[in-house]
Amino acid sequence: MDIANLRAFAAVAKAQSFSVAAEHLHLSQPAISKRIAVLETELNTTLFDRLGRRIELTEAGRALQQHLPKIEQSLRQAEQAVRDINGEIAGPLRIATSHHIGLHRLPPVLSAFQQRYPSVQLAIEFLDSEQAYERLRMGDIELAVVTLAPGDVSQLKSEAIWQDGLSVMVCKEHALAGRRTVGIEELAGYAAVLPGLDTFTGQIVHRHFNEAGAQLQLRMSTNYLETLRMMAVVGLGWTVLPDSMAAPELQALSVEDTQLSRTLGLVCHQERSLSRSARAFTELLRESGQIPASRRQAQTNRATRG
């Protein structure tokens, strides 16, 4: 089977549209249709049902789609093997990161990487950390620099790079403003605006309250830290934010007997051999990290165990 035809099939199956797939691959719609037709002729089967303007995978199409991740991985490994023989750090490198890390941690690393390896075509996708984990499992991206999961990381391996302190923050008009510390049960008595339970940061915060037997009064949740900061500033409730997001309008509080933090780091697929460009990027990332190598490995093992 021709590689170009398989990639056309993958694009159409993902988009469920010939026209959208054509735009994604920078081809005309007739060219996409021809590649699918050639593939169907070669396999002697129909891969898509054309239902008016809508298309659906046939049973044969679904069977082929299941094998696409392994095919793509084999192709990437073949390309990587050729580049490794030539000793060249070049070619595409697709990574994902969260908006917070992309703004507050990665800029110096990205600048140094592009200056050192100008032949690498670096593509960065901004995703929630949880989405990045899923995209890594699917093989869509090679590396992710995100908040490390506090639980299951099956199929993936992670490495701690930075420790990110978290603080409870309230606006200056809040009833708790002016206090330096607060008990976790007292804090739970006030309305909160927090990351959702579907986020790793939200899971970390909720775990502390569950362990203390304190019931949160959650007024609102969102995955966007900037939105949480705004809601805390206008007085909708207390929140938990990275220390780097402190603002003059907010006051940080320490929670008695509770140390809030999350670990930021590198994640990749256990079964994927990293390209030379990906290995070069990870080395630069390690150089930028706050966590000493000995502690980094210990935290990496602990994160992997969940």
C-alpha cells in the first residue's frame, strides 16, 4: 500500500470529510478522492460509505484505521534511523505543552533550541495537560511538557523537570484577607473557584481536601488558570494558582499542615524511540530544570507508579 494513500485515508477518517482532509494535506479534493479510490481498488473493498454529504467508515475502514498508529510509528522510526546514520539533528519535531508552561517556563528553552538546531522544524501544540497525555498515547505527538499526572500513566513515561509551588489566593476584600495562614477546614467553609476534577491540578487540590475530610464549596470550575485568577480578583471565591501567577490584587495564604505543589515535566510514549531532535530537546529541558538529577529520578519513579 502506498504511504501517501494511507495518509489520505487517515486524514479523511479523522476529519470525516474529504474537503477538510484535502485542506489539511494541502491537496485538492479530487486528489484526495483519487487516493482513496486507488486504496479501495488495491484492497478490493469499500472503506467509506458516502451518505449524501456525510461519510462513515465501513467495517473494513474501521479495521484499517486500527492499524494506522503502528504504521505511522514504523514510518517515523524509519525516517529517524536514516537521520541517525547521517548524524544530523534535523527534521520535524512535534511537541505539546500547556499555555501556562509555554508562557512561564519554555521560552528560554525554545529560544536556545532554535539557535542551536536551526534545521529542526519545531511544531508546538498548546493543549491541556490531560489532552496531551491522550495525544501521546495515540502517537500524534512525540513529546509533551506538561503537568505530570498524579495517577495512572500507563503506556507513558514521565520525567520531573520543575517543581511548581501552588498557593491559595484571595482578593483584598475577602473575609480571609489579612490572614497569613488558614486551616483547611476553615478554608472549606468559603466558596471556591478551582480547576476542574478533569485536570491534574484540580485532582491534586481535591485530594488534599478529601484527605482532611473537608467538603469544598465549589462555586465554579474551569481549566484556564488566567480565568481563575480573574474570578478570584473580582471576589467570586478563593482559588489555587501557581506562585508565578501572583498579582497585586490577590493575597496568598498558607494552609496549615498542607503543602500545595505540582510537578511539571516531560512525558513520552514508552514504546516510542525518540528522534535525535527530541533527545536534543530533552537535554536542553533538563539543563533548565530546578530539580537536581537525583531528586528528579526519584520524583519520576514516584509519578510513574501513580
